[in-house]
Amino acid sequence: MLTATERPLKLTFRVRKALLECFDPDDLKILVADTFNWKLEWVTADRKFVMVVFELIETAVSKGELVPLLHAAAARVPGKPVLAALRDEAATDHDLAGGGIAPAADPVERFAAEFCDRCDTFDYLNAYKNLHDTLHKLDGDLPALEPEAEAWWTRGTAMSAETTTKLTKYADNALKWAKKTDCPHDLVELMDELKLTVTTLLTSENPKERRSAFRELAIVPAQKLGELNSGLVRSAELLDLVGLTVLGQRAVEAIGETGEASRLKDLLADFVTPAVQLAGLIRDHNFCQRIDSQLRDADGAKTVDDVPSWTKVQTRLAEIAKYRPDDNQFRDVQKAADAFDSGAATVEPLLAKFSHFFLMLDGILREVANEVLLAAKTLQTRPEFRR
């Protein structure tokens, strides 16, 4: 089985992502008008561009016109080779290049089919989140455990049964969740080493080995938390939550208000609400990831001339600002960026405020991912939402 890192994202998801990145609403509206005679609802105050693009692709697929749509898009924006690559890939897909695919008529059945198709990815998301949480808790507990550990390696005062149980449980849980991710090999090897390190700390007769084990234990979470967070985001991205929530909202609208139907409606709404939020957080996280990469070598910069990718940083910050107009923490980031851009401050305040914002965003993303997972688990108690 391909891992989430190796497995390609669904073609229609990648097409939607490319159209959103390569066109603004007006340009895409003109392209569709020039190429097809389709009557589609366009962007309004209550109808976001991403929803328009989702339904445009659905229409193109159902009519067997996805390849012509991509052909026209690639010709209109020749500087974006991703569109031509997607056009060529779609042309080799028998279903997408042929006479079109008729979606399931019943909105609930269609959502259920798409939901069940993602069950493995929900499991991977759950594994990454729990492994991340385990190492994060271990990392948070280690400073409080250091005096007890130091007494153990300097004076031979054994660590308490409570601490022994806690560290052993962390190691066991980390190994258990590593095995449930979609790329377990490297992670399992690392968590095996973590478990061995805990065993050495708790049982070694050699004080130097005990001290070395504690120091090694303090390194692993810091080294791996970022990588695990990336795995969590990647798994969440593979769920294509924008598409899934559109189908979920349609299902909610199609269900009645009484009896068992009302209960199903509530369950779907409980899933859709945090899933919409998670989709937005993934979008903002991806922007932040790019900004973080572009600012990585900016430490010590005095002016914007010392940051070669400064224009790209400004572009990404502007994108986030569109989606978070009332976020005070992000507003602080913008103020620091403006001060740096004008020469009123060095880059350090920006780096500090951006790092704080990114960490905050990571925490919220994990919390909302947990809400999505809990709602998905509840849906899976019903037979129509099981594999």
C-alpha cells in the first residue's frame, strides 16, 4: 500500500487546487463563458470561490468535459505548467476523459460513498495526532521529571513508581501509534529506540548510561514533533475536506427534520462544522509553512534587502489576512511585517510574532482535527458510513 506521502492526491482535488491558484474569480468566469455554454452560479457574498470551482469541476466531470476545461485553462495561463500536466493526466483517465460520470442521485448516499472511501485516511490522521500528542506530553513532563532523574543518576535514588509508569506508558503509546500511521517503518524504528532509551533510564546500573538516556529522551520529541505535525496536515489534506464538506452540506439540506432522519442530520452537521474549520486551518497552515521556509535564513536581517524572498513572504501574509481579518494575533504579525518593510524595525520582532502565531495555529489545528475525528467516529457507528 502506498503511504500518504507517496500516494497522489485525487486528481479532481489537484485540479481544483490548481484552478484556485492560477485564476481569480473574474478570469475563470470569462474562461468558462468563452469555452462552454454552461449556466453556473458564480461568487456571491454567501458563495465562496472555492465552492464555485468545486461545482465547476463536478459539472465538467459529469459532462465528460474536464480535459477540454483543462486544455482551455492551460492555454489561457501558459506560465503555469501544472495545468498542462493535469490536462495530460486527465486525458489518460478513462472515466474522466470519456462520457462523464453520473454521481449518485441521493446526496446522503453520495456523501457516504466519499466518506467511506476516506476511512483509511481518517485512521492515519488519528494515528499521527495521537503520536504527536504523546510526544508533546512527554516533552512537557520532562522538565518536571529532571530533578528526580538527576537524583537517580547521581545518588542512585530510584525513580518513583508513578514516574516509571508514566514514562513506560509514553513509550508504549508512542510505539502503538507509530505502527498505525501510513509510513510506520521509520517511525516504528525511532519509537523502538525511544522505548529502549526509557528502559535504559529506568533500569541501567550505570549512572552515566542513565544520564545519557535522559538527555536522549529530551531530544526525540523536539526532533520529531514538526515532522509528525506535517504528517498530520498531509493526512488531513488527503481527506479533501472542501469537497467532502460540500457533499456533507448537500446531504444535510436533503434530510428531513423528524425522527431518525433528524438524528442523521445532526450527526452530519456535527461533522461538517469542524471539517469546514479544519479545511481553512490546513489552508492557513500551508501558507505559514511556506512563510516559515522563506524566513528560515532571515535571522539577523536588518532590512528587507537581506531577505531575498521578502516579496513572497508579503504575498503569503496577504493571503492569510484575507481569511483572518479579525485575528488579533495575526494582526500583530502584520504590524511587525509592516515595520520591517518600512525600515522601522529589524526582522526579529516579525520572527518572534510569526513563530508564536504559527505555534498557536498548530495547536488549534490539532484540536479541530480531534473534533473531526470524534465526529467521524460517531458517523461510523452507523452502517452506511462504515467501510
